[in-house]
Amino acid sequence: MHVLFIHQNFPAQFGHIAAYLVQQKRFRCTFLSEQPPQAFGGIECVQYKLQGGATPATHFCSRTFENAIWHSHAAFQALQARPDIKPDLVVAHSGFLSTVFLRELYDCPIVNYFEYYYRTHGSDMDFRPEFPNPAMNALRAHARNAVALLDLENCDIGYSPTRWQRSLFPRLFQDKIRAIFDGIDTNIWRPLPTGPRRLGDRVFPEGTRIVTYVSRGMESIRGFDIFMKVAKRICQRRSDVVFLVVGDDRVCYGGDLDFTGGKSFKQWVLDRDDYDLSRFIFTGPIPIGTLVQVFALSDLHIYLTVPFVLSWSMLNALACGATVLASNTPPVREVIEPGKTGLLEDFFDVDRLSDQALRVLDAPGDFNPLGQAGVELIRNRYSLDVCLPRMLALYEDAVHARH
């Protein structure tokens, strides 16, 4: 069987399932992306090249759709130039490009990954009133859903990583979408043996409390500003706490830069209060193995998010046995049961977040059962061992439905 995966990046959400299919099922897997062509672990990687995209003259509300069409056409052209690629199944991410053109190339089932459907109310767009969205952004949200709607109509089966993300899509299509998480590799993301508390060349003295925060970018959608307020409260109460902050100094989502006067959101936050930065280690992006070590060091991991796509980092932290204090928002509530697998507090309640954090830091060992339960939660519900068979069954159902 030949499976064609499509995503603008490699390996993205599909690398682990492609490797599994090649190594365990002896499938042929081809991966189409914008990355240079290569062969990786038995997966042939084919490149498509954009020839254009939205311009300042393109209507603001239709730029996402315009860009998607250019991706779609580039993908179509790259595959049209490779007549030897004759997939039995196409699997693609609907958020970056539409697979509708591929119906003109292949008479095979299409499975689309549906990550997010934009809503203007009760969502990431209006959750933080202190960072209001321009009115035009609300109009654009409706147009941004056009690609997803085309792919929903066109695909044979779809899936979303969580039930909450699935629930955002129109009810007309929800029966077509299954909730299947991408899968956590628990051979990598796992508790480490206890040993000297060090990260690289830095050794943490006995008795040091370590609080961790991990995000692709320092931004409001992941509550970086709230985290810093909580961290300041902790610093005022304890002199033995160090904060490990992992991620890029950039904004990945949302319009934070509309409020910062040309600064990064991180710098804007730091400039608005007095922080003892000697207590913070901003690591920037780090390799996976180092991030596992960060979670192993963590006495408390703080994860904050508005109602938006759930971060892999939270589940990775749970898989590594960290005690997680997270925002009580819908995507988080789907995973964490308060008091059993983690701790939840209101996203905006700095006082309660700080008090709960301090309770953990007073006696980290008392909260170890939460971390142990988090490890079991990931292994039983979100590990690759659980998710890959579900994904494979989805693929098989898509193929069999065509026969």
C-alpha cells in the first residue's frame, strides 16, 4: 500500500505514522512538503515550490485562502510531474493547503487532519479582552474557514487531535471527523532516573526549586504575561526558585505585536514590571533530549493557554512525570482531571495560580502522585502505542469505504 502525506513542513504531525507504516507494515510512504527533497528512514520526501501568494493588494479577509490556493496548485504541479507516485491513500493537513485539486490526479480516498475551526465568540479571539482583536479580524475568521470547509466536503474521512477541537467544526460535518490524538512517544517522553540536578554546564544546588514554562513563542495566547506575574509572586515569597523558560522570543499566533510598539511580546511584558531576571533562564529553543531533561528537573510545570489548539508540550510534561499546573480552559480540561493528574486554576487568577504554585513548591514530594498519574494517563490514552492503531484503523476505514 502506498500512502502520500502532505504538509508544508516535514515531519510535522505525520512523521511518526509514516515511519511506523514503512518500518512495521512495509508500506510505501511519500511525503510532499516545501522542504528539500530527501530520503528519510525509508520515506521519500518530495518538494513543492510556491510560485506566488497573497499580496498587500489582496483583500485582508481572503489572504489565507489565496495562500492556500497557491500551496494547493504547487502541490498539484509537483505531483503531476511525478506520474510514478500513485497513492492508495492521501493524508493531508487542511490548515496549510487544500487537497481538492488532487481529485483531478488520483481516484483514491483522502484523509484530512482538521486542527482548528475559527470562531469569533467563546474562543481564542475574544478570550483576552485586554488584547482586543480588530473588527476586521472577526470578518477574516469566517473567510479563513473556507479551506477547511472545502476539505471537509472533499475528503472521505477527517480527524482532529482532541474532542474539543472536533467540537468547533460545524455539526453538519462532525460525524465525518474522529478525535484521534497525534501520539506521544513514551520511549522518549518519560521520567528520567534521579541524579545530579544539572542542565548542560549548569548545576542546581541542593534544595533549589525549579519551575518550568515551555512554549513555541512568548505570547498572550499561551499566557506568557500571566506566567511572569505568577513568577514574580513566587519570587517575592521564595528565594530558592529558578525559572526555566523554553521557547522562541516570537509570536506564533495572534496579534500581540499590534500592542507592543515594535517590541517582541516577551520584551513588552518584561518592560512593564520589575522582574529579577537573575532568577530566570531563557533557554531559547532546545533539542528534544534537553527538553526531557528540563521536565525531569521540574518541581512544577506551568502551562497556560486560551481556548485554542492544545500544545504537545503539556502532554510531554505529563509523560515525563512533571507536576502540571495549568489553566482551567476547555482544551486542558479534556486531558487533566484536577487533583488527580494535574492542577487547574482560572487563566486570569494570578492570586490562585500563585498560591497553588507555592503550595507545590513548599512540598514538591507531596504532589509526586499527580506526576505519576500523569505518566499513566499519557501511556493509557495518548501514547503512540494507543494512537497509532487508531490512526491505522482510520486509514483502513477510508480505503475500505471506497470498495
